[in-house]
Amino acid sequence: MNEYDSNRIYDIAEKNNYKKTENSIDADCYVLNTCHIREKATEKVYHEVGRIKKEFRNKKKPIIIITGCVAQAEGEILLQKEKYIDAVLGPQSYHEINKTIQKIERDKKKINITNFDVNKKFDNLNLIKNKNSKVSSFLTIQEGCDKFCKFCVVPYTRGPEFSRSLDELFKECKELVNNGAREITLLGQNVNAYNNNGKKLSDLIYKISEIENVKRVRYTTSHPIDFSRDLVEIHKNSKKLMPLIHLPVQSGSNKILKSMNRKHTIEDYLDLVDMLKKNNPNIKFSSDFIIGYPGETDNDFNETLKLLDRVEFINSYSFLYSPRPGTPAAKMKNIDFLVAKNRLITFQKKAFAKKMQFKKRLFNTKSLVLFENKMRNKENYFFGRDEYLNSVIVKTKENLSGQIKEVNIINGNQNTLFGEISNKSINNVYAA
Ligand code: SAH
Ligand code: SF4
């Protein structure tokens, strides 16, 4: 979401005659767009500001603005502690960026805008064209969270759940496609909680699939408890919706899920996985895991390992539990750090083996690849992604940007699959 936000910040600042610089030393204004989800977020901000200070020692000081969730969480403290910072803008206030820059230029006063006026933000953003021109583009459809998992800072930094209107999203999606986008990833902290005047995520997917040049649709991140029947069904009916579902589970233990306030059991999760697979056998899953949450025993951890075998996640993102200031879990007793670290290593080894198993199964098979861009440092090589988000590289002199081709996968490593184009262009992707 920060990538989407950063692009929008550029789109807005351009109206104020600010352009992207290639070299950081040429900048008149720095915007550090920050994430607060895990440890060391605030330290990273001070560190980066310190680096800029050094870089500009003998030059005119650039304007320094901190945006994103660290700005929201720390606000005034950042301004007090680091005088080099000129302004903090929370994630629901970045539409104020031009006014902020102009005020700093004029009054040389510190500015702190951290209110939650998300309606106003999108009303403002709707007036400014989205200039992002990547083949695979993000589109924020929903923000905020009402779930209050005990470990998570999002409800406090992004505010309550809010869904943008279907019409404005359709319009922005068309803009992205006109700029060259062919794959749209719909974003939200709880993307499947999307609900605007009764219109649901499945309605939005059907609607944007009507745009001919939208070739692929993805969405992330889903919460298991918001996975409604219509969303299950659309995975069978839509030809444009990709068969990879990112469905964070966090832990395999019911005791830990309850203590995290995840609002579902492992049995509920497995029922959902089975229903989705039955509905469409091509579907695969990826997930997020928190290792070493307060109260996690060897037994709980083994339940999480067991889940890796049961679901066969093709990608698992695992994080050591990190106490976030202001969250209920931050008041709980932490488990031993070394125990948690060792569990994380064990988990990641097993998850990696699963991922490689899946990749190897793709060798000597055909995949549909949407090509994005030429490789920067490798002439005559093109980069794309298959339906499961695997990176695929082929050798070719052709410009394949934006095209879907059938590729024979020959081999690969942990990061990339290598293949050859089987000379069949796939243009007959129907509207869902
Ligand atoms: N809304 C999504 C997750 C958004 S946060 C969901 O409910 O699944 C992205 C991921 O960061 C989470 O899935 C979780 O695995 C991780 N995360 C969030 N807070 C964390 C914390 N305090 N410590 C470690 N990992 C955390
Ligand atoms: Fe955080 Fe996701 Fe839980 Fe919301 S549902 S509190 S974003 S982990």
C-alpha cells in the first residue's frame, strides 16, 4: 500500500511543480513514507534523516516530510526529537502535501497533520490523475481495520475500515489501463471486507473485469472471517482473477489464535481452504505467520508447522513477533528470544522446502506469463510473472511488455523460473 501511496504523493506534488529526482542529493524536498508494522520502524526514520543531514551538510537544507504510519503513531515526538524534520503527515492526510510544502516554504513552521479524514483524502485524490504506468499496478480500494488483532498497530495508524466507491475505482482503473497497466492488484488492509453501499469485492472484480485491457486481477490482503460465499464463487467463474490467494493465518494453534483475537479457529480456516480448492482445483495459497507470540509453547509451534504440511502454502511470510507500542499484546509477557528465533529458523526452513517443491513441480510444464519489463542489466532478457506470482525470465529480442504468453518452464532457482516462449499468444482472455 505504501507503494501506491508513494506514487499518489508524486502525482499530487507534480501539481506543485515538484519532479522526481534521479539523485537524492538534487532533492529540494524529501518525503519518507514509512511503515510501522514491525520493529525498528521509528529508528529507521531517525537513521535516514541523520543520513540526509550528513549528505546536505554543505548544501541548502531540503524540506523533510515524514508520511505514513510512523508519522501517525509518533507525530509530535518526531518533530520534537529531530529538528531537521519539517512536517509529519499521517497516511490519511497525504493529500495535504502541497499545502504543507507551501506553508513550510512560506512560514518555516513545523506542521503535524495526523487526523483520520479518509473521505477527504480520496475526494482530493479523485481529482488528480493516477500516472502510474507499470504493467502490474496497485489500486487501493479499502483502508483501515476494525478487527483489532492484539499484536497489530494498523487499527491505530490507518484508522477504521473505509471502502472507496465502485465508480471512482472503475474510473481510476481505466486510467491505469490507459497508462499501460494490464494487471490490477486491489489493495486493502482487509481487502475482502470491502463494502461500499452494499457493493462487495466480488462486484468490484466483475466490474473492472469488463475493461478489455485488464488481463489479470488480484487482491490482497484477505482476512479469513470476511471470505464471503460470493468471493469463493468468483474464483470459479472469473477468468481474469488469478488462482493465488494470500490468506494470513498467523498461527496453527487455536489457543494462540484466540489470544491474538483472530476471531476464527484452525478448523474454520481449513474448511475455507478446502471449500476454495474444491471450487477451483487450481487455487494455491500463500500466508503470513507470526512466530514467538506471547504464550506460544513448543506444542503451539508444532501446530503451526503441521499447518504447512496440511495446506502446502506456496509462499509463507514469517515474522518474529514484535511488540508494537500501544497494542494489547505489548503488555503480555514475551517468550524467550532465542527460543523464538530458533523456531523462526525451523519454520523458515520447512516453508522454503515447500516453496521449492512447488517450483520444481513447474519445471517442464507450461505457464501463462504476463510480461512486465526488460531486464535492466541483462540484454535480451524479459521479466514477467506467472499466475502464481512466480518471477519468470525468458530470452527474447521482442518487446513483450503487457503481453501474456505461454512459456515452457525449463528450470529455476528460489527466486526465478527460466523458460522459453512457446510462440502462442494468449489474447483470448474473456471478461469474467
Ligand atoms: N490484515 C492482514 C495483515 C496486515 S499486517 C491480516 O489480518 O492478515 C501484515 C502482516 O504483518 C500480518 O499478517 C502479520 O503476520 C505481520 N504483523 C503484524 N503485526 C505484527 C507484529 N506485531 N509482529 C510481527 N508481525 C506482525
Ligand atoms: Fe492488523 Fe490485519 Fe488484524 Fe487488522 S486484521 S488488526 S490489519 S492483522
